[in-house]
Amino acid sequence: MIMPVSKEHFAYIKGMPLGHTRDDLDEGVTREFCGTCGTHIGILVPSIPTTYMLRAGTLDEPDIFGMPDIALFLCDKRKYHVVPEGVRTFDREPTD
């Protein structure tokens, strides 16, 4: 689950991530990873420069943020992915 957070209100408190940006795309996102264990932490998207897309599963207590509002890219969903009942879903990104 990805949780958009304002870069203004987000900071790493220990260490800095390693980043990877695809150079074959005009607007490639930068994916950030833990330099020690390789866990995918978040994504920087050029088209939304004030927002950090944080992987909620990397938080110590993700449940305090509640349920997701929407589920995107269900076209890539696997059998083991569970979308909670009542969550709006989209095969790709919403168009409205």
C-alpha cells in the first residue's frame, strides 16, 4: 500500500535511502530503498514534486493510519493480494 505524504512533513530519522531512477523514461520515478536490507521504502514522482509516496508496510505501526481509500493497478493484482471490502478499485489510475 502506498501512502502519499507531504515532503514538508516527512523526514528520515536514521540513515538515508539509496535511490534508483530509470534513465530510459522521460519522467522516470525514483524508487528509494534501504541501503542495508534493500526494502523498498518509497517513490519520488516528478509530476508531484511536493509529495513522497511512502510504502505503508515499512512503518512500525501502519494500522494507526486506517484503511486505504482506493486500490490502484488491480490489473497487476495477484491471488495473494487482498483488497478490503468497500475500497474503491481501479485497473489503472483513476481518470476522474
